[in-house]
Amino acid sequence: MDKVEVKKPTKEELESMEVKSWPTWGCEASSFDWEYDDKESCYIIEGDVTVVTPEGEVKFGAGDFVVFPKGLKCKWNVHQRVLKHYKFG
């Protein structure tokens, strides 16, 4: 299985992917299990999150671009309210 990828995108990269046109999702501080039926790419607008995967912890927050591989089973630990743009596939 592929790993979760986290990077700091440039403004140009975000514009070329048209990230601002993607839908948004948010949630308050919480913890929950999640499984990805498809690859998800997302840009974190606000928040502080640790995702626990079989390979370890992945931390990300505002300004990060995160890619979750299809088939990943993980636990989300949202430390501060998260808001993200997201796209599947």
C-alpha cells in the first residue's frame, strides 16, 4: 500500500489543480476511524490533525496538501477544527 503524502504546495500548484473549486469538508476536534474507498487529495485550509496509519503517525495542518491512497485504513485525531478542500480519484 502507498503511504500518505504530505507537502507544502506553491500558489501556482494550487491554481493549476483548481483546488479552490473543489468541495470543502470540515469537522470539530474529534477522533474517528476511516477507510479510503478511493484515492483522496486534499488541501488543508485550517486545522491540526494526526492520522494514525499501519505505518505510523502522519501530522498535517493548514497549508498542507495531503494525498491518501485508496484502501488506507486509519484513525483521524483532529486536534483543532479542520477544514479542507478535497477531491477523490
